[in-house]
Amino acid sequence: MPLARQLAIIISILFALVFMGTLLISLSNTRTYLQAQLQSHAQDTATSLGLSLVPILAKKDIVHMETMVNSIFDPGYYREIRIRRPDGSDMVKRELKVRIENVPAWFVAYVPLSTPHAISEVMTGWKLAATVEVTSHPGYAYDELWKTSVQTFWWFVWVLLAAIALLFFVLRIVLAPLRSVEELAVAISEREFPVLDKLPWTRELRRVVIAINKMSKKVEQMLSDQTQLTEKMREQANRDPLTGLSNRRHFDARLHTLVESSEYFMAGALILYELDEFKSFNDKHGYASGDQLLKEAAEVLRSIVGDPDKHVIARLGGATFGLLICGIDEEDSRILAGRIARDMGQLYTRGIADSTNVGHLGMACYDGERLASVLLSEADMALRAAQTQGANAWHISSSGSAANVYGAGQWLKIIRSVIDRKQVILHYQPTLDCGGKGLVHHEVLARIPGEDGDTVSAGIFVPMAERHGLTQMLDRLIIETVLDDIRGGDDQGILAINLSPGSVHDKGFCDWLEGTLQMAPEACKRLVFEAPEYGVMTDFAAVKAFVERMRGLGCGVGLDHFGAGFTSFGYLKNLKLDYIKVDGSFFRKLEESPENQFFIRSLADIARGLEIKVIAESIETQEEWEILTELHVDAGQGYYLGRPGKDRVTS
């Protein structure tokens, strides 16, 4: 119950008690006064009438006596006037039954009022001639008492209403800061940290607001400090301090995670680039010039590859760089290799390198079947082959993957056919709770039929769909297929659907999705939408708007591949996410990596403060699974817990 209503009830009760007390006192005093007035009124009448009757009694004129009594009785408030003979018989008698008008019977019953009786003896000479008895009528007194009670009641009612109105007005002013404090507390619980600039004028509330403001700032600062420390430790463990690229440790972890997780990396290329005669350059020009050459080479690679969170660019040590490019076929790999060799060669014309032979490039195209160590070995052999071919040469070790067998035009035809015929095939991979609470959700993984009859995973066809601008159409098809299953009676838990960054950023797609889900409200509570983290910072406002729209419909929202790049995750406090799926590279041989354990634990603590669940990706061994609970991770997903398939687990 609101405070204002409670105070209004208390004041009403107090007013009622005061009213009752005042009314009782007023009635008692008024009744006493009126009782005395009635007594005096009766006695005065009896005395004056007795004196007036002396000459008439001497004449024994009964008619005259009756006329005199009537003249007094009719206009007055009398219950009875009686003239008695000395023997007690009546000479003249006038009486009126007690009938009290305009006064409720219950009031008369609860407020008894006696009727005073006055006597006056009439003497003729020394002899008693008659006795005059007068009894006053209580009607006038009751009428006065009732009017007094009614006036008192209405006076108290109007005063009570005025007091309550004044109370609400004052409380509205006084408690306005309290409502602001409530909104501030709710905002803090919603992972926002505002402050109240306008302080209330009441001392007590002013102190409360100042304390809340301090708490908000300290919580925000504490979260910011913890986030910065975690990011710093991550960068120290995974970033090359000279070039700002990934280091060898991070590159190896990402390589193994991507290559050994066919859902995300079924087509791509591993590139090794090595500067020529770098040791001689250092000896000749000094380490400062050598460091500058490495920085410039890193900048060239960064500018060519683009998004460092989607792809991996690393300095592997010395003058060797490694690049892991996702979703690229052999034709585009050759174009990319030629561009890298050409742009690196320009370091000589810019006066940064001292030789026309700046470096060499070796590339291995991934076919979705080889191990990371084999792929790395093939790229290294390609690099050695390039070093034998001349200045700024490059060499590619190709594969026969589906991405390379089909050309760009053929891929466009295949994907358009799938969309037109709605031939997408859904597989599911379970995400399990680390605390033994069972299934969290199933991630929906798309497959499409290839021309040879085999199914093609998203790791192959999604990059091709991105190239041809068909990802939004694919996302629509997947969502419609999932909704059709739900409408068909599918009730097997929550489903997580992956969306491309382009879909999340596109207002038209978001409008379509919102409209579609509004027509299927029963499905919203069973849907969670995921988007890769690398797509967030490119248009944060669009992602935030998407999250708010989906949560408004009752759907969940999460980020996957979290932490794959070096994006600052301070943005988490401004997104109302349900969970983040941490990139699998942090969990590879987690039991042997105290640095990654520290990062995961710190991230989980930050996320818990923001009410965001942490889910581990690519859990492949029992050791990795068992350590998650110690690191405060909420759930896990990977081949150890369940491989993708058409059927879903129920527990």
C-alpha cells in the first residue's frame, strides 16, 4: 500500500477518534446546558402562571383559567401544564404527546434527555388554592442537539478532506525525490548507473539521495575497474605488445578452436608471412628501425584483412606473421595473397624496408577435414616454397573443399535455390547447465543440401551468402522454419537462433522480425537470438535497439564468440543481454592455462554483477567441463556435451 494512502487512513482514524471525543463532549455539555434551560423554562412558567392565577382563583373562573393556560401552552415548548386543586384533582389540564420531528429515532434513543418538572403553589390569603405543574417539551432540546451534532460532523468531514488533500499535496512534493531514488535503484538493478543531480530540500531525503549517488558511482567505478583489469590481463596474455596484433599463444588457440569446430570454420585460409632477412636489417639499422618495420608491416596486414575480430591476425614471433581468414575460397585466396605481397612490397618504396624483397607469403586453404597442426605445416611448407621463387613471391597449398570446388556463381545458384524452395535443414546442439540443472537451450544450426546430395554446414555456405548479400534472406528462412515447428506442436524447450550482424543492424529486418513474432506470442518465450560479438561494435546503437525490441517481446538475446577479438567489453553494462557465449579458444586445455582461468573467472564475476549468464563454447573434454563450475561459468556447449543432430536431447 502506498505511503500516502497509509497516512490518509491513519489521519482518518485519528480524525474519527477526535470527532467522536469532541462530539461526546459537545453533546454532554450541550445536553447539560439544555437540561438546565428546560428546568428554568418550566419553573419560570410555573411561577409566573401561578402569580397570574391568584385573582382568577379567587373568582373561581375556570373558563378564564383555561384561556390563560391555552395562551401559554400553544406557542410554547411544553409537554404538560396542569392546575390541581388541593385535593389533587385537575382544574385545568393541557398535555402534548412527545413527538420529536426532524431528529432520527436512533439519536433520541442514544442521547436520552429528561424532561424537567416544575411546581408552583398558588395561595389565597394563607390558604393553598391550587398547584401549578409545568413539564417542558424535550423536542426543542433534541432539535438543538441534532443540529449541533450534524454541524460538528460536517465540519470534521470538510477539515478531514482538506487535511487529506493537503497531505497528498505535501507528500507529492516531499516524496518526489523518493520516487527518483526508487527509479535510481531500479536503474542500478537494471545495470545502469545514473545519479540524481537535483537534491531534495528535506535533510533526511537529501542524505539518502547523496548516499545513493555515491553508491551508484562506486558500483559503476568498481565494475569499470574490474572490467579494465580483466581486459588488461587478457591483452597481456594474448596480444603482441609491439604491433598490437594477437600473439602466438592466442593465434594457436583460435586456430585450433576454429579448425576443430566445423560449425564456424569449414572454409578459409591460413597465411604465413615472413619478412626477408629481418635479422640483418636489425643489425644494420638498429632495433628501433626493426620495430618500426614490424609495426608498419602489421598495419599493412590490418588494413588489408579488415575486421580483426572476425579474422585473426597475429605476430607469431620474430618477423613472422600469421593470418587466419574465415569464409574465403581458393579464388579469393589468390587475390588476397597477391594484394598482401604487393602492398608489403610498397614498404620499400616508402623507405621503410631497405630491400625490394620485403618478404614472402605461404598459404594453405582449409578443406574442413585436416587438423590444425597439419594445416599449419602445409602453410609453412608453402612459405618455404615461396622463399625459393624470388622477391615478394607467394605460394598456395590448395585443397578440394566444397567451398573451393564450387565457384561464386554456382554458390549463388545453390543458395538462391535453397531460399526459394525453403530447403534449409535444422540441426540442434544442446547447451547444458554446469550446476547439474539440465538443459539450458538448443542452438539451432542450419544445413543446406549440396548438389552432390550431402549436407553443407553453415561454416561453408554462410560466408558465401554474405558475399552475395543473402544472409538476411537465410535468417528469415531459418526463423520461419523454427516458428513453423513451434506452431506444429514442438514444445521441446528453448531454441537459440543465430543471426548475422547484417540482419541485426538492418532496421527493415528488425521490423519484419518484430511483426512476425507479434503474430506468434506463444513462441517468443521459447526463442533466444544470438549474434557474433564482432558485429556489435560496428553499430552499437542498432544492436542495443534490437536487444530492447526482442526483450520487449519476451525473447532472449545473447552474444556468441565473445572475447574472440580484443573488443573492450565495457559495453556489456549498456546491453540487457541474457547471456554471452565465450569463444572456445579460451577453453582449449583450460586446466593448463592459469591466464585463461583468471580471465574466465573475472569475466564470470563481472557478468554475474550484470545478471548476464556465461556459457562456454567448444567444450571438448571432461577436464574442460569439470573446471567450469570452479570458474563460476553457468553453462557449456561443445562436442563433449552433445554433437549437432536432427534430434534434441530432453534432459
